[in-house]
Amino acid sequence: MKDFLEIYSGSTVDAGFVKKYLEENGVICYVENKHDATITANWSEIKSVIGSSVLVKSNDFEKAENLVKKYLNSSDS
């Protein structure tokens, strides 16, 4: 998926919330679980540290960046 860029990185749960928020606002995205890459290296205990990334289409990056900032600011209050 070379036309996708990482917009958010964090816990798997938080990445799911960010993905849902972006989709509700018309941004196509997906979550990439960073844990999947460690399974073959037998580092499964690192899952909670590594987490997940949310990736968006490159042409939606600016819109997604603004939405993620808005989402993170609203969840801090």
C-alpha cells in the first residue's frame, strides 16, 4: 500500500478510535498492527509497547492530520 502514509502511531485501542474518527469524517484509512511484524521474530511480549499505526491515503494526509489533531485535543480535555 505505497500510496498510504502513517498519520498516527500508538496503542492498538487508540489507533482503532482514531481510525473510526477519520472514517466518520470521510477519510479512507486502515490500521497496521506493528505486532504482526514481531511474531516471526518471536517478540510477542512486545505487543503492548509497539502498538499500531493508522495509515491514510497520501492525498488525504492534510485533512487527516487536522482531524487527528482535533481528535487528540478533544480527548485531552
